[in-house]
Amino acid sequence: MSRPLERPDLGRRLAAEAVGTAFLLATVVGSGIMGERLAAGNAAVALLANTLATGAALVALILTFGPISGAHFNPAVTLADASQGGLPWRDVPGYVAVQILGAFAGVAAANIMFELPPFFASRHARQGPAQMFSEFVATWFDGIHPIVVVEDGAQVIAFASTSGYRARECYAKIAEFSVYVGRARRGSGAGRVALAALITASSDAGLHKLVSRIFPENLASRGLCRALGFREVGVYQEHGQLEGVWKDCVIVERLT
């Protein structure tokens, strides 16, 4: 019997995070500088150039470093991954440290290439609720685990999301999932639409299995999962808290 592949050692993962973060920041800053210089004052053209370059670089970096370190390149992503069990908490300080060092190195490299000081204070003010919301969205959508949203007109009525399952490499293609439906739209079929779309998106993303845990008395969620091909494989005893009370959880799974 072949032995499951283990996650690369911490040294390799930290090196991958440092190099990947440096390349990403060099691309973001460098493409922004070049875009502004070539656009001759046209902000739309500069933004488009910056977006295309950053998007292409991010895809390349995720494909390159994802199998090694997870390709976080952001302390917020690392903290989110650790909170979901995708990364051991003991590895988080190292990840964050090399991401910060890599970011400084990437910014300095880009500025030097364009004959600018390695570091200088930004003259663009970015603050307020819009900035905070955009950072939240950018962190949540990691480009690896699918998320789907169900809308009615301009109103979001439901969403379904996936997240990392375990830190070991042998579990890389397994994801946990959750579904949320607004109270006013429960029973309308929005949850079924969201979960069905998530299954399709997870298959397209190359995920092998979806798993989750449901409180036994949540018959609606259990029925939805059964209707969409999930099976109940067991019960974790007193595995989750609800209003301060430890409760059992039913384990569900589905191959995508």
C-alpha cells in the first residue's frame, strides 16, 4: 500500500510563502506604476492594466506554490485557514513573518526597477467601510474553495461556501461546506439552489468530496443534503455548541 503524501516540511512552505508574496507584491506595485505611466492620466486604462497583470500573476503563483504552502500570501488568509483547521496554529507565526518580509521585499524590488525609492509614504488615502468590506471579500474568496451566492433581484437571499478540511496534503481535495439562507426566504428553495450550484462549482474546481456536520434536530438541512446525494455516515457526540449547550452533530458527505 502506498503511503499518503505528506505536506512539505515547514522550511519549504515558509520559503514558498516568502517568494510567492514577494512576486505578488512586485507584480501589484510594478504593474500599477507602469499602468499609470502608460495610461497618460486615464485611470480606467491604468486600473485595467493593473488588474490583468495582477490576476495573471496570482493564478500563476497559486498554481506554482499552492501545492507547497497553500499560496496564502496574506496573513488574513493564513489566520482564516488556521481557524478552519487547514493549517496548524503553530505554523501561523512563521507564515505571517515571511509574508511580511516577502511583501516588503517585493515592494522594494518593484520601486527600484522603476527608479523610485525602495520605500516611501503613499499619497493615496484608502479608508472607510468600503475599504474594510473589500478587504473582507478579497480574503474570503481565496480562489481555491468555491462560494456561490443566490440573489433575488439585487438582494442576496442565500449563499453556500467551502473551506479547507485538514492541513495534511492527503486531504487537499476534500472541503467542508456550509449553507445559509435568509430567515425570510427559508423554505423557498433558495438553499437547494445554493447547495446544488456549490456541488457543481466544487467539482469544476477539482474537489473530490464535500463534508459537513449538522445538528440532529435540523431536519430541513438533513433533508436537503439527502435530496442532493449526501449520505449520513455517523454522529459526533457533543461536537458543537449551540447557545452554550454541547450538542451531537450528524456527519454528512458527498463525492463530487
